Amino acid sequence: MIQGITIPDFKLPGVIATIGAHLPQWPHSLALATALNAAAKVGLLPADSLERLAGRSFVVEVLDAGGVASFACRDGLFRPLLTVPQAPDLCFQANLSAFLQLLTRQEDPDTLFFKRELSITGDTELGLLVKNMLDAIEWPQLPQLSLFRR
Amino acid sequence: MAARKIPQLICPAGSLPALKAAVDHGADAVYLGYRNETNARNFAGLNFDQRAMVEGVRYAQTRHRQVLMAINTFAQPGRFADWQRAVDGAADLGVDAVILADVGLLDDSSRRHPDLRLHLSVQGSATNYEAINFAHREFGVRRAVLPRVLTLAQVETVVRNTPVEIEVFGFGSLCVMNEGRCWLSSYATGESPNTVGACSPAKFVQWQKSPDGMATRLNGILIDCFAAAEPAGYPTLCKGRFEVQGETYYALEEPTSLNVLEILPEIARIGVAAIKVEGRQRSPTYVAQVTRTLRAALDELARGEQRFSVRPAWQAELARLAEGSQVTLGAYSRPWR
Ligand code: SF4
């Protein structure tokens, strides 16, 4: 867990998903792809795992926010996709709180999966690879966010 | 009061961050493996390459914790050298022990690395003291990990009748009491933990969403269907729900995790040397959470058995992390026996 941050369990009200789904989805994809590229560049993502993502398409859907990001991995770079693929190679779905808990290492992905708070569909082996790749990242010590401090 | 001897806490490390989490939260030893078929947790993206291995061993050992390397699959015909190389690598790295299952590899390693400490893996499926004493006599095995099939009384009988240290499982997903002998995964997919290093390999698993919930298939075989908010488990055949004589239920095993907190004092009293946490496939977060909880319980036990009581907070934390969100004493307690 990243010290000092606690993400509570929460669910955004349904109205947000309704509004969110009507907003352009392209910026989420761009932001996520940019972040992933930055992580790959500084060597946070292991090269051998990255190679195995080549040519695959991904969708990340934040259910309660109504946001969808989709991107593909080509030539060692994550590229946002303009349209959400009908059958991506891998699709992650969860509410915002679960994604945040996952990213801050407050919650274990398998626990979220058992509790049905995280759904992974598509190529299961690819899903496992991505999950394990995220787990193996040694995050640099982030400056503490005083906003969230316990 | 003199501190009593309590079992060592052995924790899983599927990645470098998980290893560090285990060490930082109080593991006495971590177990890990290479990224190949010599490892019974050979999953995509998991485990250690050489660089991570070197750093992991250094991280643990400079903090006076042990590193145990699991080379716990069965050497496949014509490729024995791959398994030998893994053992040689472990010896070069200076790990504290290797955990082996294959009798041929045990024999070979005992000859080529007489100073390397050998542990008998749970995959070796030694459930009685004769089998363990055989491994001791022939290969100099110093510790055996017992399969999760024995009652506490049976574990005690084993401990009393062998000079070999005994390690038992303390927490984690259950492998349906047939470690090293299970054919379910092989039957469904042609691959199994003993051969390719994974039960129900992910490439055969499909999670299908439908309006009624989520169906799980293993190589096309429907093994379970979960309603919308129903807790799920791993996609192994043993944890599937099947129709038997008109009734659909968990015919082999429920998706649940073993948890020995309640019987920790008995485990220590009968002389078990170490308690193992399952879960190299899980994240650093899980490792930190389980290690921290069991460390607290073992430390409390070390202060005196009379004072030991299971704190509700420990149970709550472990139940939350469990597969299917429920825990069991598994075979340790079999009142119907
Ligand atoms: S099917 Fe179940 S019992 Fe068999 S190896 Fe897999 S987890 Fe263990």
C-alpha cells in the first residue's frame, strides 16, 4: 500500500454514469495511454511482459463514472483507440473506488475479483499477465498526498 | 517468562514487491521461484528473472530472513537439464534451501550440492512419516511440507516419528487435498501443476458475462456460474459446481481458504516447525495483509499460550482476503472422523 492514503469503498451515484457515458471518451484513453507510455519509458513496466502485449487491444471501463478508455499496444507504445472495440482482447470493469484501491495497492486484485468488484473478460491469460505486470512494478516513493492522509 | 518456540512464518513471493512486503511485515522466510516450468506457479508475468532474484535474495538475507526457492515440478523427459540448471542457479544465489518434489531431482541435487538444504515440497505428496523418513535417509531432506490432507492428530503423529522438520499450511486457497496427485487439470486441459507448473492454466480459462451472472469455463467445460453479487473463486475444476444425481453443488470442494488462526496454539504445541502461507499468484497487497496478521498472532503466541486468543480483527482481515470470502480449518479438523 502506498503509505498514508486510504481509499474508502464508495459508489458514485447513478446519474454520474449517465452523464459520463455521454461525454467524449477519447480523453480517458489518451490520458491512460500517455501514463502507460511514461511508465514504460522509465522502465517501470518489464520489457518481456510488454513484448507480450504487442498487437492486443484493451478496454478499461469505470462503471460508476460511465467512463471507458480503450487503447492498443503497437511498436512498444500504447495508443489510444478512437472507437471502443466491440471485442477487445481484454476488458477490465470496476467502480472508481475499486480501481483506485487497486492502483494504490490498498486492495489485492484477486480479492476484488472474488468479491465481484472487478471483472476481467476476454483473454484470461493476457489478463493474468497484465495483473502480474502491475503487481511487479516497484513504484517510486510518491510524495504523500496530504489531502488523503489518515 | 521465557519466550516459547513458535513456528516460523513462511510467506509467498510472486514478485519483488511481494517479497519486500513479506519481509517488511514480518515473514521469517519467503519462498519464490523462477519464471519457467520448474516452478509450480508458472503464471504469465509472475515470478523472478535473474536480476529480481539477486535483489530479492539480498533484500531478505541482509534483514536476516531466509529465502526458499521452489523448484517443485516434475522434470519432464529429455529436459532434466532445465531442472538441474534451476537447482544450480539456486545454489549459486546462496538461497537458504530449495523446495523439491521430484525424487530424481532430489537424488541428483543431494549428490551435486551436498551443502544445499533440501525441503520436500507439498507436491511430493508425502503424507506419512515413512515417506518423509525415506526422503531424509536417501536425500538428506531437512524439512517436509505436509499436504493439506491430514488432521491435526495425524500431523502430530508425523512430527513425533521423524527427525525432519515439518511445515504445514496456515492460510490460503485450498488445493483439494491431493497435492501432487491431482489429475483434474490434466484431464480437462492436458496440463497440470506437476508438468507445466500451473493448475487450470489461464489460456484455457474463459469468464463469460451473461445477464444471469458470470460463467466460468475451463477448456470449454462449464465449471461454475456465479450470480451477480455471489463471491467467486479460482477457475479450478475442484472448485466447480456440478450436477450430481440431480443436485448442483460444490461436489469436490468449496471455494474457500484455509485459516489456522484458531488452532495456532495446538500447531505450536505439537512441534510444527513452520507455517506456510499460500499465494504466490497474489499481489504484494495480499502478502502484506496476511503476513502482518499472522505475524501479530504468532507474536502474541510467543508471549504465552494462556494469553493467546484470536482477535476478531485478525479473523475479519483474513476472511476478507479469502477465496469465496470464507475460511475453513480444512482437514485439520474432521469431527466426523
Ligand atoms: S484441480 Fe484443485 S486439487 Fe487439483 S491441482 Fe488444481 S487446485 Fe489442486
